[in-house]
Amino acid sequence: MVVRPWILLLLSRAVAGLPVPSPAQLRYQSTDFVALIHFNMGTFAHNGDPCCDKTNWNVQAPYAAGKTSDAGTFNPKQLNTTQWMESIAALGANIAVLTAKHGCGFALWPTEATLPDGSPYGYNVGMPGAAIQYDVLQRFVDSAKSAGVGYGFYYSIMKNFYLCHNFSGKNSCMEEVLPRQRNVSEQDYIRIARQQVTELWTKYGNLSRIWVDSGLGGLGSLMDELQPQAAGTPKNPIDWCGTESGHPSRDVGSSDVWSTGHGYFGQADADEWVPKFCDPQLFEEHIWFWEPNLHVRSLSEMIPIYHDIVGRGMVMELAFSIDREGLVQKSHASVYGQLGAWVRNCYGSPLAATSGPGMAFTLTLEAGSQFDRIQLQEDIVLGQRVRNYTLEQSKGSGWHPLVRGSAIGRKRIHLLSATQVSERTQLRLRIENATRLPQIRQFAAFSPCQEVQEASDTGLGTGPPQSPTKRG
């Protein structure tokens, strides 16, 4: 008899009596990284939310490629979404999310939404005067499918400079409506937004991740109806860690992070499964959209960010800032490739590892080995069961405590002082409190990672531009 994964999940939920991840949440938490791709009109102006304003809307600002009100300004002449996937694969991300519409209001697909007078939306690819006459989203989806990467879309519900909507969701053109802006009513804005997200959620197949920024805007039930298998919906919730810096311990707090309950840290005894994520940028300047002359974080800067996010059980939604040619720049590709390779090399081959059900687990390290980190993982298919634990090292006839902790969940990495093992020794994971019998996916010790080797690029090429997509 073939037992389907969803049946196992239902059984585990019923037997354990604990919150467990849905298939959508389980896929979301199955790897360390999600690629959060920022590429829209802001790429051709400057970073911001919205990136469009009165200094660049109807005039070409010194920093911009053209007027942001002009669909022809969005003109990536070498756009190659397959090249994006090279860096996404090198990083090890299994989902990629693209900004289908950001705060300017520009749409990366030929939307069929209409203005109140029945005329076309008029600020998107594929429209008369646009430099790009093909569906950028379809090209992205096709490349993701070919690469075996899940895909999804970001849509800003509360900001649309083109339609005079600001962060509060209120009209932002009460004092001045600039030429080429459309001062629509709240009712019409909601109608247009609903039409656009309906297109996003029906035209491109099953999405792995949905991000409606600034709240759901009353779209939750539609999201659940049209994309029930996607993470980021009311039925498959995920929560933000509270900071975009990459340093949640510093900016939010160093508390244990639970995959149950809402909020930055979750709650141990909550009755809903809610994975947590952090979304750092690759730029040191806290910039999302590509700008020239910014400082790209090095591998040595990304490693502490990895440990503060992934090492505490969260998923890292790492920014990808596509440049004005429509490519991942080589300096960016280098860091994505280095970070992915570092994770695989550092945590791919433990000195010793074990797994299984139980309250105590022991590792044996041979004389001459050296360890400086321990990685713990629960089998989260069955929920997050551990509540308190101690890591110990044998010393003489007893045990010396190394670390005490509470949450394990998806992943917990403990960094220790490097210890040279002069004689055969043991490490022990002793679980002191659990809601059910713990199911440990990995208890592993690792040697110090190889010294960081910075490099100028990974050999990932820019690649030729893709041929235009014919629209039938």
C-alpha cells in the first residue's frame, strides 16, 4: 500500500495532538534559504518604498534611467531569468519570490485590470510604449520550473504611487495629483488590486510562497481559495522575525524561536504551526533595489547572519537585487555561491551524528579530532516537541555541561570554543522536558569550518539575454 505524505501528516496531527506543519509550511522549512528577488521600476530609479516620487516621476532624476511614470524606463536589455536561477541554485534556495508589483505600482505582467473609466491599467509591461513587451513573470516562472525551484510573488497592497495610494492605505494625492498619476477612489483601488492578485494567483500555476506586503488587505479568503498550497496564506501562515538587518539577536532579542504561535519568537505551547523568517539584504546599506556603488556583504559578513537566523530555526529570505540589465551581477553571484558552498562544506560532513526517537543521545569522538559546533534538528513533521535540553561532554567519570537550551525545532546551531580531543570522548544530548517522545532528526558535532576564502566571482556568467517570449 502506498501511503501519501498528506495522510502521514494528518495521522501525526491526530496522534500527537500537537501542531505540525502543513505540506506548504514543510516545504518552506525544508531548506535554509528563500530568494527574495527585488526587480521592478525601483531598479531604474532608486531604492525606497515607494521608489517613485515627485523628484523622479515626470523628470529624469540624476540617479534614474528615465522618468518613472514612463513604462519605457523599465528596460532590462539583457534580462535573463535563467541566469538568476544559477545563483539561486548555488545558494541552495528552494523557493524564489519576485516583486510582481512594488510601491510604484508598475506591474511586471500585462495585467488586464482596468481604470474606473474602463481603460487599461496603463502602467505595466506589454502596454503601448513599454520597452518590455513580454510577460516578465511568465519568463521567471518558466526558469524556476526548469531549475526545480518553487516560485511565488510579492505584491504591495498598501502602496501604489501611480494610483495615489500610500502606506496607510489612504489616498496620497489629496494635495497634488501629478501628471500620469491616477487619483482613484478607495473602492476602485480595492477593485484593481483584487483583479491584479487574482491574475497572479490564477495565471501562473501553483505558487510556493505568497507575500502580500503591509497586510492581507481583506484578500486572505481569496488567497486560501486560489492558492491553498502556498506558504504565507492564512491557512499556511509564516511570521517575520522583526528586523531586516540580518541580526535579530541584536535588534529584536536572543530568545528561543518556536515554530509554533505568532510573533517574532512564537510561543512554545501555542496550538498553530507558524514558521519564522528573516529577510536580510545583500547590501551593507540596507538597500533592496539595485543601485550603483553599493557595498556587497562579504562571505565573512554573511556567516554570522546565517547563524543568527538559520542557526536559531528560522528561514533566511535573502534579497536578490537584479541590476538594470536584468541580471545578477557577478559580485553578487560570487557571494551567493560562496555562502551556499560554505554551508554545504561546513555542515555537510559531521564528525559524528545520530538520530531517532528518545530522551538521550550520545556521540563518540575519536582522539585527535576537534569540534567547535553542534547542530540539532527535530523531525518537525511530528511537531516541535523538545522543551528543555542540555548538551554535555564526558569528563572523567562524569559529564560537563556545554550548553543549556529550550527550542530545537527545524534547526539549532550552537557555536562553542574549539576543543581538541586528546583522547576518545563523548558528547551527550540530554532532553529534560518534552511534550511527547522527541524525534531527533540530527544531533551532530562538526569540526571548525575551513578558513573563509573570499573570491571576486564564482564563474557564474552573466549569460546572453533570453529571446523574447511570443504572446499568443
